[in-house]
Amino acid sequence: MPEIRVVNLKKYFGKVKAVDGISFDVKDGEFVALLGPSGCGKTTTLLTLAGIYKPTDGAIYFDDVLMNDVPPKYREVGMVFQNYALYPHMNVFENIAFPLRAKKLPKEEITKKVVQIAKKLMIDSLLDRKPSQISGGQQQRVALARALVKEPKVLLFDEPLSNLDAKLRMMMRAEIKKLQEDLGITSVYVTHDQAEAMTMASRIAVFNQGKLIQYGTPDEVYNNPKNMFVAAFIGNPPMNFLRDFTIEGRKYAVRDKAKIKLPREVEVDEGKKYVLGFRPEDVVIKEGKEEGAIQGVVYVLEPLGRDVIVNVMTDKTRELVKIFAEPGDVPKEGTEVSLLLNEERVHLFDPDTEEAIL
Amino acid sequence: MEREFKLTFFQRNSEKILNTVIFIILIIVTLPIILGYLWLIIRSFSVDVVRGFIPTQFTLKNWRFLWETMEGYPNIWKATLNTLWVALGVMGIEILTTSMGGYALSRYNFRGRSFTMKFVLVLHAFPTISLLVAVFYVLKVTGLLDKLIGVILLKASLEIPWGTWIMKGFYDGIPWELEWAGLIDGYGRMKVWWKVILPLVKPGIAVTAVFGFLSGWSEFIFVNTFIFTQETWTLSKYVKSIIGDFRFVDYGLVTAIGLFYVIPTLILYFLVSKYMIRLTIGGVKG
């Protein structure tokens, strides 16, 4: 399986810069997710990898071969589309057989391979149905089978799960991950769902406005977000931000009576105001007013069963903060509370550049 | 205690009343057409009619043109074949060009695309009559005067703009992903068009084919102007010559031939009506 290398890739549509100079690499057999909001250029990047779009500038290598001008049919890629893109006039068998017929394989071999992959994906009972006669989940499997049957060297996914209902999505998530691990095909997976990216990929590329913001393991992008965009995009609920903290003696973030110790010393402007960030799970809620803590009032509760999201409205600044708490010892709405942060896991951002300092 | 929600008669029956009104309007509007066809059928099978509608005596004499060549006119079957040839010719050329032209307008972003699309529409807006003199000259120079192929080419070229627009609409309804999937699955663009896209615009092809066929089948002006020899007459010219000649008009004969002329059209409409309905709804769904 090839290694994919994207170097300073640009794709413009007229004046619109869909992809504006991104570089990343996908290792042999790796599963990489391109994550970002809609219109951030992730799908354009994927289609450029597939050969549907030609890059405006930059280079795409499969191993050491420059692929920029190679038509899709020579790239040996398989692709699964969001709307599955099954051929409506062909039945399931013909859909899966389509890429094999393009290769002009003998008839018996086509039948053998189609049946084999259909069995693997548990759709072998549907082979004579038309796509319109099967469910969304089954269509998804057919699309997957069609992408896999030609034994591609690269697999591309364009939001393949977003048309499925939540339960099926969770199931297919694990299934696709397992399948990719078993087959070891180099894969690029486009999604706007951070949970999908976190659970499936070995590395995540976070996109925004045509640029690659951060590229790293799920752990890295979650625990060390490069800027406020990444911090806010990853995690559910996302990271909480509190504004207007000043830094005292390089070690403390201070606002009003709240004084939070930072995990390490920072080199910053003492007079400037910064944004404090913390994840919903890195806080303990305590009733009453604690010395040096951020204080607020419980605004509303969102029970999730396993835990409860406590929404706290901070005093004076009236910022809404979401915090995970165990069900059982949750303060009632309207209670005055203090937020005790896990000081090891506090983040600090520059409000002008939005870049992370901590 | 239960109480009734009070409604006036009109509030209670508003939908029924509206439907009835619509129905009556539709009947009034379509009545002349229905009566026309009715008269056509009745008249063609009777010796005479009184008060316009009441048949007197059943006869097949009006249909005699089917089994005998009438004096002064060409054989009806020869004229029918000519008409069929024109209809199929226009249809064939139209399918061929619009299925490709519509695809190009829908999928390719080439220089002058929007100009082409507008120009094509303008072309369609030309009244045929205004072209007659110029076209006469063109046909004369190219040696296509008094030949059906000349009429076919002419008629097709005037039908193509509209057909191309229709086909473009159908192509626009097909998601790009299907085309991309075909390319990734290992075919070139032409093959993908042939194997994936074309089967999906079948309804569009059916629609343009029918309209092409019918416009060829019913063509009158070009035939009347550019065709002289009786051997190359089509049915429209045949009908016209029976109505518009020096003798008194034999309405029995006119209605029978008219009916004969209209039958293929009706059959065709029945066959493809489901595609026609889709045309009005717009787009194709798999």
C-alpha cells in the first residue's frame, strides 16, 4: 500500500480558494481523518486525491510517484460517497461488479469476487435488488463493497456515515475501523463529526477555511489544541472559554477574585488579557463560594444518564460554562457554586491570534 | 359537555366547492377539443350528419383512401411512409445531438457556455415563416429542394435547441457523485457517460424523442413549401390538398384522413405519458 504525501496543495475555483496550501502525509496502511466544518476544503482535498480535481498548485505523491495529472482510473483508489452514489439503474450485483468489469476481468472471476465481498459485508442476500429497494445502511454496505472489491491501494471516504441514523452510525464506525485494520489499506476519511474522527483515525487533520490547522493523533489534538478553533471543534461538549484573564507573576491567571494556578510558567504580557480554556471533565463543582475559584450559578442541567452536563452561568461576566458531573451529587438549578479547575489541564489562549499559549 | 365546532355550509364544504368549480372550468375549456375529436370520429364513419352531430348512416366509404389510390392524389401508404421517414429522421437526429449537447451544456464549463445557451434559446424563438426565403435558397444551392432529407435536416435543426435545453435539465438532475464514482471505478469520461449517465436520462431521451417524432410527423410548412412532387408528399400535405382544392370539400373524406393522421400521435402519447408526467414534475429520481 502506498504512502500518500500532499505538498503545499492548492485548489482554486475561480476566486474561491477551496484548498489553500496544505501539506500532510499518510503512512502506509494508516487511517487519517480530515476533520472540519462544512466548506473548509476537506472534501475538495479528498477529490483531488481521487483525481477528480486537478490541483491548482502543489503536489500529490503516492509513494514517490507524482499523481497530479494521473486520471482517476489509473490511481487504484476506492471511494465511498456520502450519498453512496450507487448506480440506480443497476442491481446490487452489477454495482459491485462495475469496477471489475472496467478492468475486463473474466466473468467467473467477477462473480466470485462479488459474492466474496458481499458475504464479508453481509449483503449477499441483496444481490438482485436495486439500490432503491434497500435501506440506507444496506446501501452504505454496497458502496463499501464496490470500493473494496477491486482491491484498491488507497481508500477514500467522504462523510460515509452522515446519512445514517445515530445507532447505525455508531455500529458502522466500529465496523469500518475494523475492516480497515484487517485490510491495511491506506485510508483518508473526511468527516465533520469530531467523534468519528477521534474514534476511528490514527491521526486527525483539522481543517478550517481551506487551511490545515493542526495535524496529530487524536490525543494530541484533544489535549494540546493548537488554537481556539481546534479546542472548540474537538470534544463534545467542546472546551469552555473564559475571557479577560490577566497573568500574575507568570504562574497565575487572575480575574476578579478568581486566581488559577497554571501548569507551568508562561512568557506573556502582564498587562494583556487572555482566554482561559478548560474541558468539561476537568472541573469539580462545589456548592458555595470557595476562595480563589471561579464563581457562578447553576443555570440548567442536561442529564445524559451516565453523567450530567451542568451549565453554570458565571457571576458578573455571565459566560455559560458546561461541566460534566456525576449524577447524584449535582447542585440544583439556581445554586451558587464554585468551579475548581484541574490546574494541570488548564489552557491559555491569546485572544488576538487565538493561538494556544498553554 | 361536548360541543360542536360551528361551521357555515361554505366553511364545511370549501374543498368540495373549489374542486367542483375547477372541474367545471376545465370541462368548459376542454370541451371544444373533445367535441372536435368526437365530430371527427362520428363524421368519418357516417354518410352525413344532421345538425352538425347526429350521424345518419354508418359507412366505410370515407375510408376508401386506405385501399384505393384516389385520382389526382398519391397513394396514401406512400405518403404515410414519407411522413414516417420525416418523423423518424427528425427524431433520430434530435436524440443524437441533444443527448450529447445537453450533457456538454450541463457538465462542461467552457468559454462561451452561457452565451451558447442563450443563443440556442433565441434560435428557437425564430418564427419559421421568416426563414422560408433564405432556407429555400440554401436548399436550392445544396440540391436538397424537393427532397425529404432537406425537410428533415431543416426541421431537426429547429428542434435541437429546445431539445438540448430539455436534456440539459435532465442531466442537471444527476448528481456529480455518480459520475465521479464511475471515473474512480475505472472508466473514462465517455464510457461513464455511456454506461452510467445515459441510462439515467432515459426519460429525457424519451421525451425529446416523442417531441421530435411528433414535430416531424406534423410538419406542414416546410413540406408545403419545399416539396413539389406527389411521390414525396407527406400526410399533412395530403390533407391540405383535399381541403384546399378547387372542388367542393368532401368532409367525410377529410375527417377520415384526419383521424388516420392523428392515430399514431395518440398511441405515442399513451406509451410515453408516464415520462411526460415526470417532465412536468422535473428531474429524474433513481
